[in-house]
Amino acid sequence: METTTIDVRQGDFNVEDVETLRKDFNWEEMKATFSWYHTGKVNMAYEAIDRHAENPNKKDQIALLYSSPKREESLTFDQLRKRSNQFANVLKKYHVNKGDRVFLFMPRSPEFYASFFGILKVGAVAGPLFEAFMEQAVRDRLEDSQASMLITTPELLERVPVDELPDLEKIVLVGATGVDVSNYIDFDHEMEGASESFDIEWVDLEDGMVMHYTSGSTGKPKGVYHVHHAMIQHYATGKWVLDLTEDDVYWCTADPGWVTGTSYGIFAPWLNGVTNVIRGGRYSPESWYETLAKYDVTVWYTAPTALRKLMSAGKDIAKQYDLSKVRHILSVGEPLNPEVITWALDAYDRRIHDTWWMTETGAMLIVNLPCMEIRPGSMGKPIPGVEASIIDDDGNELPPYQMGNLAVKEGWPSMMRAIWKRPEKYNSYFINGWYVSGDSAYMDEDGYFWFQGRLDDVINTSGERVGPFEVESKLIEHHAVSEAGVIGKPDAERGEIIKAFITLNPGYEKDDALLEEIRQYVKTGLSAHAAPREIEITDTIPKTRSGKIMRRLLKSWELGLPTGDTSTLEE
Ligand code: 6R9
């Protein structure tokens, strides 16, 4: 095959090219287009930022355009290079080394991004946490990852159980003006004195880069470990799917605590050298449209839950803003409702391109490329270099229209390389060379994939993956709660809401104040998105003979569906 990779990187696929590429594409060839392919050593921070800062025509282009209600600031590629160099020097001064885990627990801000790249520049592994996390969620992640350093703010520090985390040796405080920093490292002070040059730690493609904790149906959240190698796919999908070219202004609405906020909020856009809009502050239809209009955003990557909210706010609001520069809209995280696509055609005069992938997969796998016909309700087709299929539980491929496990042939570059410290968990994802996603789906005769649901009990609320186990564990910590079973209940706007069934300890009785107290308990202990919107008191929680909560049964009760096989139900 000749230089198809070059054509691909122009971002101007046509349908025939894609079909050919699906058959012939080879990631090795794509690698050869990067200079590091010949040296063998690499660093994401260099490819995303420094490479552009070294280019006289690009160094003064705005890389980061930050906007929040309180602050507006932009950084060029050159400035971002220098700031991240400074922070890398701070990390070195405090003996952070290659492979160390450094976590970030702070709102989106220019400091966040400078720190993030500083971490990569010393070869350490970055672990971004949602700002909304409360103490338990923070503790679980820092404990499991054995992070040696945390970068946070004085306000969020209250939720970090510092004394209970023996591995956490150092805490950097950002924005600590007027705060006693004697036990901490003061970001502003350290940055002032730090040099703007730094010798990047060149690492191997397979060296660790970023870690995201994600929920399964059992156990604590798991640490999904990604390596620098992923950049090939971030770069490629940024070009092919986001259709980025260097003069684009791009906005990914995701928080970096979610994998979308790193892979597509950081890596893909900057590898492709675009101006990246970062918005802080809360959601409102007005402020989102204003962001699109004010910064002349051209490519917009968001999520169904946001689009549904914008839809219910009405198209008249949309029409009050000049959204004419927006040429490409994409979505990820949950099923994209056909009615949202139809609405957007009217309200934005644009199609919405759905994309499917997971924390574990590191980057997009099944997508609607700009050139493709969109079939509303379908997630699209695999990108070149990726083979997806529907398989049965034994790993055999199923014919079109048959529902089964959505699976992907091993071997794409951005695949996670480990579940932190849990090899058995990692291995459990695979069967016969297929990565099994946990989603059920079918494929039509033209190769489009159609999402059906999660096969496990994982809840997807407003695009956030929530493990029922975590919520149940928190619930039963409350003195009034004896047992708890948690499910996702279908909801028009949020996809699913969290519904908890609980039994009460002796001496407690149903009353609304108690239920609200229990809800608040989860909210302040775990996080707002994990707090059940509905709590129902029952006499028993159905369990299997081996003691597993039968969430499937709770769900059938809730939805008034047949209960199916209950043979394993405890008597
Ligand atoms: C990137 C991300 C992964 C799970 C995934 C699936 C659901 C994601 C979807 C979708 C239907 C889509 N999901 N994209 N469902 N259509 N286009 O979302 O990662 O937070 O790990 O969630 O989200 O169930 O298995 P993550």
C-alpha cells in the first residue's frame, strides 16, 4: 500500500477510501510518520506542545483558550511549553521520578494543563480526578495508585484524608494566597523561581502516561493504565474523526477526570496543533452557546446528556447565538438518541456524529466519520486499523442483526496496558483474542453497529459511569441502612438515574427527612453524581445464593418487567 496514511492525515476521506483503508490499514505505517519512530524514544508532552513551540510559524498560536466566569486567559504553544517546563523542574526538585503517580485534584485551569504536561515531561504518570469527588472517592484512588504526589487547591484539600495515605508524600497547593503553606508545596511560589527550560525525559512507547479510575459492577473502581503509545491513535482519530486541521478552534466539553477530557480534551487536539477551548464553570445553555459563538468554535465534541439538555432548553435559545462557525459536532458517552440528531439538524443545521469507545480503549474505535452516511441510533463503524464484531460468550462471531457482546480484535495502539495491580481483572476482558467491552450490540448488513445496553450492572448517568457497588457500600455505611441494592433507572434527560433500594436497621422508620439525609450522605461522602436520585425502602434486597445482589431483579421490579430466571435467588 502506498502512502494512504498521508491522505488520511489530510482529513479528507471519502467513503471509498475508508472502505479500502478498513481492509489495508496498518498502524506501523502510521507510526513511521512520526520522528520518534526512528529514535524509539517518545514523550507525549513533546509531541503535543513542544514540537509546535519549536516551529516558528506555530509557537505564537494560541494553544489554550481558557474561559470561566471569573477568569479568562490564553496561552500560546510557546507559553504552555515554558510553563510545563517550569512545573517539570518543580517536580524534579521534589524528587518526582519516571513512573511515579502524580494525581491532580483541581478544577480545569491553565495551571492544571501546565502541571499535567509537567508530569508527563518527567516521565511520571498523571492521574486526573473529578473535582466533584468527595473524601471516599479521593481516598480509594490515591490509596490504590499509591500516588506520591497530589496537586490540589486549598478548598479541595479538605477532602483529602492526608493522614491516612502513607504513600502520599507531597502535596502541591495551587492558588494558596493567604493560606498557611508550611506543610505543602506552594505552586505559585515554586513556579516563580523555576527555570523555563527542561530536558524532557524520553520514554518508551510502552511507558506509563495517564491513569483513569473507572467503575465496574463489582469491587472498588479500577485504575486503567495508559501508555505513550496511545498518541498514534489520538492523533489519527483527531484527524480522521474530529476532522481537525491546524487552524481549527476546538472545544471538548469533558472534564479531564473523564477519559474523554484527556484523550480528546488534551491529546488529540494538541497533537493536531489546534487552538483548544477550555471552559470552567457550570453548565447553562446560554453560557455554552456563548462559548461556541464568542470563540468561533469550529469543532465541538460533547455528550448526549448535554445535547438533550440543550434540546429541552429549546431551539430558540440556540438561534440567538451565531453558531455559523461550528462545522462539525460529535458526541460520546452514551447512546445518542435519534431525536437529538434530528433536532440538531434543525437547531444547528448540522449533523451530530456519534463515537463509541471506553476508558479502557483509550481512544475512539467505532465512529461516524465526516464522510459517512449517518444512521441515527447507530454508533457508526470501526475506524481504519480496528476490527470490531459481535461475539457470543464463547468468543464466536455472530452474523448481522444478532445481538451479542460488542468486541474488538486486540492490537489497537491506545488500548489500556493494565488494570493497576490487578492482572486477573485485566485478563478477564479478553476471550479468543477479542477485547470484550461489556456492551451488547448488533451489527447491520452494512457494518454499522447499534448499541443495545450494558451487560453488567454499570450505570451510565449523564454520561458518568457509576459502579453500583461503590454506591451500595457508601449507603450501608449510613447508620440507618442495613442493606442496599442500586440500579440505573431509565431517564429521558440523564440516560439513567441512580435508584437505590435499601432496608433499614431496626429502630428506623421511613420518613422523607431520613431519605434525604441518606442521599446527602452519599453525595458528600462519594460524589454528587453518585448520589441516588430515588431511594426506596424495601423489606429485603434480593440476593443470589452466593450472596450477590440481584440488581437485574430489582430492575425488573422497577420497570414492571418479567423477572426472568430466578433460580439462583436466595430463599
Ligand atoms: C469514552 C467513554 C464507556 C461506556 C461504554 C458504553 C457507553 C460510550 C457510547 C456509549 C452508546 C455511544 N458509551 N459511548 N453507549 N453509544 N456512542 O464513554 O468511556 O466512561 O469508560 O464509558 O459508555 O456503555 O461501554 P467510559
